Amino acid sequence: MFAAENGLKGDPRLQGISEAIRVVPHFPKPGIMFQDITTLLLDHKAFKDTVDIFVDRYRDMDISVVAGVEARGFMFGPAIALAIGAKFVPLRKPRKLPGEVISEAYELEYGTDCLEMHVGAVEPGERAIVIDDLVATGGTLSAAIRLLERSEAEVVECACVIGLREVKVMACLLHCISDSAGSMASHFTSSWSRARLRIAVEYSSLSNGYAQAQADLAAKKDDG
């Protein structure tokens, strides 16, 4: 849907990335369709293509900070940071970082969680991107943006490998580089203001595997 505007319509890499991601129904609990990127990491070409797509996008944007969200943002962020000549900043769950930190809470379906970042990891005026594997509600990315902006960094975009089209994303404007065949590589252009977040009204498409797994689940329910 948005591949054309990013110059990637028909890019053969997208299909290969999509096929490399395994969908596990009912994990970690019934009704959840888990997007397992460990199978992507096992596929050298698909993993490299994923990193290359992000590197191609950000290499000329004067990015000095790649902030990765724990835990799966750590799998893609360092490789992207090395390739574009930026530093990698881990955004971690509570009590994982030694020393002085700043924290930002975000909402979960039942309760809250938070992300933490080392004080001094980011300098005022630095241009940053946030990396994670998947975006659903956008709550984690929102917390990441707030952390970076509290350090007076400019958040250029949030970038995720997978975007779930069925969940409205609150955080940023969506720029998806996938075509209708796959869900790989969603980019969110930050529209954060100090007052509130802008609501995105666009969605990324799901991978073929996810769509097929959903169809299979629906069929089983109908049979039951």
C-alpha cells in the first residue's frame, strides 16, 4: 500500500523477509498470534535484507542515535547503528541498567510497564531513531519517544519490522515500506508534541503467514 511512495514497490526482499517470519498461534496464551522473528535471524539473507532496508532509509538522514527497545529491538538496532555510523542506546525494562536512569511508563492491556535509559546516553540536539521488532498499540514507542525527547534529542522516526494492521497505532504517522504481499519494515515518522501524540490513521499490512494463521484459526472456530 505504501511501498510505492518509498520506492520499494515490488522489491523482492520484502517477500523473502515475510516468509522468514514464523507465526505461532496461541502463544504465549490462547488467541495470540505470535510473530516469531527468531526464524528470520536464522536466515542470513532475510536478516541482512531487513537491516539493509533500514540502512538504505537512514544512512543519509544524519542520525547519530539508534535507540533499541528491549528486547527484540536489540537484535536489529546495533547492526543498523554500525552501518550508518551511529551509537546504539538500549532502552531497557526496569532495574536492568546500572547507574542513574530516567524512566517513562506506558500502558499495557492489564497494568503498566516502563522503559529506562541511562542519563547522559543522548546529548541535546542529537537526531535519533527508535527500533523495535513489532508495533501494535504504539505504547512502547510512545514511551521511547518521551525518553529521548526528555534528553532534548530529535526523534526522526520509529522503525519496526512488523506492524499489526488490526490495532490502531497511537504514536506517530505511519510510513510502511511493505507492499500488499508482506508486512515488513514499517516506519513511523514522529509527530510527538509535548501536549499529546498524534493518532495515526494508516496501517501496515500483515505478513502472509499471519493472515493465513488467522484464517486457519477462524476456520477451526467455525468447525467447533
